[in-house]
Amino acid sequence: MVYMAKIAIYDASKEDKDFFSRALTEHELTFVEEPLDANNASGEAEIVSVFVSSKVTAAVIQKL
């Protein structure tokens, strides 16, 4: 049995989206165009991927 994770990927470029979509076909991916912050953090994902432009603060982590 394959486990399907819910993965949120923040601030990904088109190339990143293409790569992750091909590489992680067995998972449910959500792409958010903006960097992760307290306004767009969602607790729905099991895994969160961020890039250097995201500000992962205590407030953000609490929302996840």
C-alpha cells in the first residue's frame, strides 16, 4: 500500500512545479504562488515545502 501525503509547496517556480508534479505523482500537491507567511499558512497539509523567501516564524508554525 502506498501512502498518499498532502503536500503544500510555497513560492515554487514553474520549473519547481513541473519537477514536483512529475516526481511526486503518488501524493496530493498544492502549489501556493506566494511565500509562506502567517496570512496563507494552512493546517491542511501534512508536509510543507518552503523556499528561502518564506518567513517561517512561530506564528506561522502555530497555524500549520
